[in-house]
Amino acid sequence: MSISQIAKSISESVTLKLNEKAAILREKGDPVIHLGGGEPKCKAPMDALVATAAHLNTGEIRYTPADGTPALKKAIIRYTEENYNRKAAPENVMASGGAKQAIMVALQAVVNPQEEVIFPCPYWVSYPDMVKLCQGIPVPVKPEDGTFYPRIQDIEQRVGSYTKAVIINSPNNPSGAMYSQEFIADIVEFCEKRDLYLIMDDIYHRLVFDGKKPINSYEFAKDHSENSKLILINGVSKVYAMSGFRIGWAVANKNLIKVMTNIQSHQTSGPSVLLQKAAIGAMNGIQSPIENMRVTLENNRNIMVDHLNSFEGVKVTKPDGTFYCFADFSNYDEDSTRLSNMLIDKVQVLTVPGVEFGMEGFLRLSYCGSIKDIKEGIERMKWALDLNSPNELYIGDRKLVRDWA
Ligand SMILES: Cc1ncc(COP(=O)(O)O)c(C=O)c1O
């Protein structure tokens, strides 16, 4: 088959593929525990549902402006002011089909072929392929001290004449690490000094634990003019548990937003009007579901970390936020894909191999599901991997017998 060079360089989204795998196995009746999920399990806010239903009832389901409706932009402007103390104009805002599209369009707007985009390791699975879609070069940077917390010198060392942009995602998918205030201040200052675009992927920004407060990158910016190269990405998928609604956005300088809107206008036009209504409903509605979910996630995180800590041979860094834990399983198998496959095949626990996030030997485990799933999932993994555990395990009334060593 004759396909483009770009298409050849792109791989499937592993996380989406794993979701599919879990669904197929469940359909077959297998008792799968999905610790690979990337979305909160609580229901979407009632205000979102009511707003969508009300608009659906009008029967007037039309195109919207390519950068989003004025009402959604107004809600985004208010959100940005409340959460970031940053006043934005409607021309500084573009709504998209998820934060994913907002990041993709931002990259398309700024990256030329062969230009480099830097991001710390571990990184969200989509960044490398998104950069490749722009014919750019992804440059993952592993913190030299072996932690999940990059230092400015790690980034500095990799910046060269081809560097065009830096992407920072904190709190981070997959590690759950929330980068320090000092690092965010340093990276904002560094990108301003070196005239680099800084894409702040803040999709998890309010899902932080242990009394931590979200960090506001604008606080450290010196350039608040329309020349600023800071691009703030956000959306309703995680914080409002509205992943299927596909609404995200970018806040940036007016010229860049204009260019991004031109690109988006030829790709998808504006996001669906119904889903924009839903996002407006959620953002203008009762906000308590966010805090309720955050508290639940913090409790789930504690349970997962406690269980993993009782797992000899697994190294865990306590996540500061998100709903992921990125644990080092290299004592059991250095090949995370093989290990993840073994866990789904033998004990029907779905995990995501660390190699997909740029770190081999790790597994990403999600704690956005039920406590029962977290506990049982880790128990099953322990049984599969700890050869000192009994030879048999019951899953419901199914008896598993270890046939591997
Ligand atoms: C780090 C990160 N950025 C962006 C996204 C995309 O979010 P959305 O559902 O708004 O497209 C995700 C989703 O998993 C993510 O983990």
C-alpha cells in the first residue's frame, strides 16, 4: 500500500488500543480489571447534561465559529481568570475537540519540518507522534537524576538552534509528578529568554493532592504582551469528568490564535455546538463535583500506593496529582510490553507499558476506577509476579493455577 512518509512514521495510540482490548475481553465475559484507564469514572456534571439536552431540544444544531461560540469563550475566559488570574480577550482563546486537538493545532501552527520540540520524560504518549505529524523532531529529555522531576539544566542541555518549542505537562501523565514551582518559574523564564514557544499542558492542573495548590505559569511570565509565546492548554475531560465530550482549548497571543483558528477551520471547523453547550454548563455550573472527585482520587492514590508498597520488588514514587501511578517493575521484567501482556493474559489486569511513555521497565497504573478494582488488580498482579505466593488464585469461581515460573 502506498502511504505517506508521515503516515508511516505514526503509530497507533497505545492507550486507546488497550481500552479496546479491555472492552473486547469484557464482552467475552472475562473478568478484566482495567488499571490502564485515562478518564475519571464519575458521571459528567448535571449542569452539563441539562445544558446539552436543552439545546438538543431546540433542534437547531448548527455550525459554530471555528474557534468556538462566544458563550464558550466567555466561560473559558472566566475559568482562566479565576484559576490563573489572567485576563484574556476572546481573540486569545480557541476552543477545540479536546485538549488533544488544541495541542496538535498549536504544534501545526509553530513547528516547521526538522524543528525540534522538547518535553520531559516520562511524557504523554501522544507528544512524539503529534510532533512527527508536523514533520518535526520529538526530543524527549530524561531527568539526569533519574527522578520524574526535570531540572532546568536537563532541558537547557538539549536546546539548540533547531528547538522551536517545549511542552510541559504538570501534574504529569503518566508519573503523577507535579513539577516544582521553581522549575515552572525557570522554564517560563528560560523560554522567554530563548524565544521558544512554551506549551503548558495543564489538563490535570486541579487534580493535585496533599494540600498542594495548582501552579500558575503566568505568575512567572515577564511578557504579558501579545508577543508572549506561552500557550496554555486546558479542557473539561479530566477535571469535569467529561472525556467523551471532547472539549478543550488553548489560550495564547492573538496572532497565534488567529493562525490556529485558520488551521482548525480547515480540519474540523468548530467543535460540536452540543458539546460546547455541555462544557459551558459544566464551567458555569456547580463546581463542587471537582473537589469531590479530587478527594476521591487522593484516597484512591493512597490505597494504590499502600498496596504497591507491600509489593516487594516494585519501586513507587508517590504521585502528587492526576490519577496515575508510574511504578518501576523492572525487577520482574525489564520489558514493560512483555510484562503488560503477561498480566493481561494470565490474570486479566490491564496496565500500560512504560516504554510508551519513554521509560522502559515501568508500568502505568490508573487509580481512577473503584477501590475494589485497585485492590483486586494489585493482588492479582502480586500473585502473578511473586513466585512465593500460593500456586492457585480464585477470580470469582474461576481457579487459576500458575503454569509459569
Ligand atoms: C497529558 C494529557 N494531555 C492532553 C490530553 C488530552 O485530553 P482531551 O481529552 O481533552 O483531548 C490527555 C488525555 O489523556 C493527557 O493525558
